[in-house]
Amino acid sequence: MGRGLILGIESSCDETAAAVVERGARMVSSVVASQIATHARYGGVVPELASREHLRAIVPVVRAALAEAQISLSDLDAIGVTSGPGLAGALLVGITYAKALAYASGLPLIAVNHLEGHIHAVLLEERQALGVSSAEDEELNGGDEAALALVVSGGHTHLYLARQTAGIWRYSLVGRTVDDAAGEAYDKVAKLLGLGYPGGPWIDALARFGNPKTVPFAFSQVKTKTHLEGRAPRTKAASTAPIGKLDPRFLFSFSGIKTAVLRYVELHGLRAEAEARYLRLYGEGRAANPPLTKEDALGLCPQGTLDLIASFQHAVVGDLMKKTFRAAEALGTGRILVTGGVAANKELRERFAAEAGRRGMRMAYPTLKLSTDNAAMIAAAAWPRFVAGEFATEGLSADPSLALR
């Protein structure tokens, strides 16, 4: 074993990323090619376009990551790549290139679950901050102390009980969304209101200028339906677990609030306003960024719309908080990890941190840079598997609904 350098490759959705991480504990380089400009006009990711953009970007992105780390392929110990869940075509671009690199350089290949990568984004930054290696994780984390991980993004809203044993992290699914992910609801509401893509940054930026108590959105308890007993939910990563095996108290559902916003828009005649706003922001191929001041926000949206946005975000964050802390209490864990693209949300971070402080719990997030999809998290998650000799076979392929265990 050399320096313990692993090249990570991530292409599960709309960002082509490569990074070099040393022993799962120090980020040496990280390069991300975003496709936001490509998909913004559609208000969401178009799978075929995503695959084409990955094909264009994968080679220069990997070269840039190696150059930034000032190393060559011969300096690496292994290559880690996202094998799922995600878009099949997008995943295949990264997997095919990673397999070619591994074969040509004689390096072992490690398959990484995208959701585990997000969890390791938090762990990587904890190790970097404390100057410890992945091998010292168990001592850092109190031996076999479990952590409750909320992975919340555009494609996923999952609760996992994560526990490290003999250097390897293992996961038990505790809760998940039965329909839309939280980030997906953000994107759809933003599109409905004529805002930008991805919707999270727009909603978060505008929400602080509205009154979150104006529209009384509420979430009802998700009930287990007898006709779905033993069947998997029809969502991304659906094979994760059947609905009937999960505690209904820890299940999420965001399709209802998305529909409630739609009904509010129709009832208050806001559709024409939203269409005009979209044309203003994206007419003639222009791009736009979320407003930073209240004056700019009011220039884009009337106060009533800002109040609607604030109420939507307040309700979503509140539901995420309630079920996450309820699960932590039920499972007896005092440590919570929040990760994924929605973990970049300012209100979410503030409210989760405040609640954790009141309960005397440990709370950790990744930095904003590592909250969204990146390859450093993939390389970090690959390291303990490299140490354990868990290598991918020649038959490795994309698994769009890969479960995390």
C-alpha cells in the first residue's frame, strides 16, 4: 500500500465529478462539472442530456482531479466509482470509464453506493478537522456508537442507522419517503412558481423575506396501506425496503404539500404571475441567480408569494426535523448526521442545530461544497472497503435502485 490515495468518480445524476482522497481522511483534490445550465430551462434533469454531458466531461474532469492533486494514475492505490442509485445512463458513463482506468492501470476497483457517499461526506470532514484517519474512526466515534443519518436531496429522503464495526460502516434503513423526495418537492414548487433550477437555492433565498406562518401547511401521519404490505414504494431506490417493514412514524411524504402549493396558486390566481416571472428570468436563453436582498426579492415576487414560499419551506423543514429527532429518540442515539443537497439549506441547518442543542445531541453536516454531489465523498467511502478488500468484479454495472446496507 502506498499513500492510500483513492480516485473517486461520481456521475449518478447531473454532475460529473472526480476527486482524490488520502486514506478516507484528507481531500487532496476535487473537481465538479455541473450541468445546471443544461437542465435549467426544463426545470429538472433530462436523463438523455445528462448522459451526453457526462460523456463530454468525464475525461477532462478526471484529468483535472489528478492534475490538481499533482499525481498520476501510478500514484493511486485504487479507484472508487458510484454504482447506484441514480440514472442508469449517467451511472454507466462513470462506471465504464472507471473500469477502463482500473484495467489499464492494474488498480482495484471499488463500487460505492451514492447514499453511503453522502454519509461519508460528513465523516470525511470530521476526520479532516480532527486530523485522524479512517482507521481511527471507531475511537473517534466512541467505539460502536451508532449515528442516525438523514440523507436528503433531490432524489432521496432516507433515514439510516449507521454503525461502524471492524472498520466498515453498515447501515439499517429506518425511514424514507414513500413518494417525492424533499429536494424533488423543492424543485417542483420552484418550477410551479416560475423560479430557477435547482429549486432549493431559490426557495431558501426567498423564504427569509416571507412570513412562514401565513399559509398553514400541515403533514398528516403516513399510514401503512394493507394493499401495499410487503411491497416496495414506487420511488428512486425503491428496492431499499418494503413499506410494511418500516415504522410509519419515520416515513415521509412530500407529494401532498406540492399539491397544496399547486391548489394555492390556482385559488389565488398566481399562475400568470409565475409564467411571467419565468420568462423574465429565462427568456432568450438568459440565466439568473437567486436574489440576495429584500428589495431584489420584492422586485421578483410580491409579498404574498414570498409568504407562500416561506410557509412551504418552514413546513418541509419542520417535518424533516420532527421525524428525524423522533427516530433518534426511539433508537436511543445521540448523534445525528444530516447530508445531501438539501443539507445546504440555511433554515434546515439552523433549526436542526437549535433542536439538537436543546436535546443535548451531537449534530454534524458537510460543508456546502460537499453537501451536493461530489466525488470526494465517493473516494472517502471507498477507503474502508479498500482496506477490507471489498473489490468490484468485472461484471460491475449500474444499479439505478441500489439499496444501502
